[in-house]
Amino acid sequence: MSNKIIIGSDHGGFRLKSDIITHLKNNGYEVDDLGCYTTESCDYPVIAKAVAEKVLTNSGRGILVCGTGIGVSITANRYDGIRASHCTDTFTARMTRMHNDSNILCLGERITGAGLALDIVDIWLNTEFEGGRHQKRIDMI
Ligand code: RB5
């Protein structure tokens, strides 16, 4: 699995995204930041689409942040082959990798504090997909 993480946020997720980027770089990941680059108001679908498309092109992994994590997850999940998971706890972060082979993690800056969010990121990045019956179910989506 590539150590490159494709990441994006709107203004509502910009600060948490910045914390995540620092954390990822400190842990040896390469980060491809598709914006936004300031806290000026912008539109989450634009960023979520860019991240989803690049995850599909690269068969990679992405992280999306907005105020709630919901707008970016709704947008990313419109793409066939994207399994974007909005997580607010470590249990769902682990399970969505094991059972759903999640390829985009969605977080809400206004929902989840940075400490918990970084734990969620670490667990999501380091948990393997179980395959087997779960692959069969993914093929049914
Ligand atoms: C922006 O105000 C906010 O609507 C956005 O960040 C996100 O929470 C949408 O779902």
C-alpha cells in the first residue's frame, strides 16, 4: 500500500486538516493536499470531488474534512468505487477498514477534537481489510 495520502477540506475543516497533515508527515507519509489552502469560505463538493477522483485514479487512500464530515462523505460516495466513511470514533474507524475496505476517511472539525481525530486517522490507516465474505458484500454494492 502506497504511503501517499490524498487529502482535502473546505474552510470548515481547514484547521483539522492542517493538524492531520503535520501528523501524517511526522509519521513518514507523503501528503497530496488538494486544498483548500485558507479559511476563506469555499464549497466542499469541489474538494471532495477532486479527492475522490484522485483516489480512484491512483487506487489510493484519501482523507476529507469539512465542518461535520457529512457533506464531503455524501459527495465522495457518489463515485462508483469510493467507500467514504464518516467516523467519529475509533471503533467505526477500525471496522470500516476491516469490513468495508474504506478508501476515504471523512472527519468533522466541528464534531471531533484533534486528539481523537488523529487516533481515528492512525487506526484507519493501519487496519487491514479482511476480504472474504466482506469482499463479496462490497461487490454487491
Ligand atoms: C460549511 O459551513 C459546512 O456546511 C461544511 O463544512 C460541511 O459541514 C457540510 O457538510
